[in-house]
Amino acid sequence: MNRVRISEEKKAGFRPSSRGEKGFTLMELVITMAVLAVVMGAATSAGVGRKTQFNLSVSQEKTRALISRAKGLALNSLISQGSNICGYGVHITYDKAVIFTDRVGAGTCDGSDRRYTPGEELVGGADQVVLDQGIYYSDVSGGGSPSQVRSSFGGPGYMDVLFAPPDPTTYINAISGVNQRAILGVAYSSQNFRKITVEGTGLISVSSY
């Protein structure tokens, strides 16, 4: 009976199944490897994306805290008659932000230029932020997305935010006034960045792109 059944299957073109055998065929291995490569690539990409977002958020918060620290120093300062310290600010370049003291060599603070001068920076660890590789600052006060060129701060190539006691009065690139506003981009790319806004009133806020 069994011989007759096997003979009929052969005539009909049936072949014994190899599914009972151990291992995979070459085609199955190729397909499996391709699927694994796609899954691992997607997981790696998602991991890098999350790390970038985390680093941007950390850099944004550190910079916000640095600007707030400069404002706090100005609020808590007693600029006495004859003192050469006229305020505290943050000097921001492409990859670094540092607190500085606005000083005058002689005379009153009315003669201050309200800008950073080399040598005025504070050197403590809490007085500066150095960005991780791949992250950069950009001036987006005029709107739009950050540019990766180092001249993205305009002609000077930097941004100065200064707080002068006693109020304190806020100066953005040496100009004061309630209508002044600085919007600093903390960016990884033109599509991936955070914002820190400093109003002429001294209000400091953060937002995503």
C-alpha cells in the first residue's frame, strides 16, 4: 500500500519535504540577515536621534542657566561709587558661552561700551559652557533656521547679552530697550535645534524649533 502511494506521489511531481531536516537554506539565511540589518540600522538611527535630542536639551539648559547666572550676579551686585565693574554678561561665540564682567578703566559706567573685552571673562567651571562636538550656537533673532557658518552672528561673529545693575538693564550687543530681543539657537542642524530668547525686559525663556 505504501509503495503504491509513494509511486503515485512521484508521478504527480511531489517530493519529500525537507522541513524535517535541521538548519536553514541559503535563501532563508540571506533573507534573515537582510531583515536583521534593516532592524539594527533603524534601532541605531533611533538611538543616535535620541542622543542628539538629549545633548541639545542639556546644552540649551546649561546655556539658559549661564545667562540666568549672569543676570543674578548683576541683581545681587552692589556697584559702589568708583567701582570699575559695570555689569555682568555672557559672551557667545560659535561653540562657547562665557560670563564676563563689563568694566571701565577709569571714570563712571556711563563710559562703558557694554560689550565683552578680552580678559573680562570669568574662569570658573560654572561660568562657561563649551558645546559638545557637532552642536553649535547661531543667532536666529531675525527668524529662520540656524546657519552652520561661523559668521552666523553677523559682522562681529558673536553675541553679547549684558545685565547692568541695579534693575538690571539688559543690553543686547550693546543696545538696550524693551523692544530689543536676542534669540539664540542651540543647534545640531538647520532642522534640529533649540531656542533661548532674551527679551529687552530681561525675561529669559526657552523653546524648541
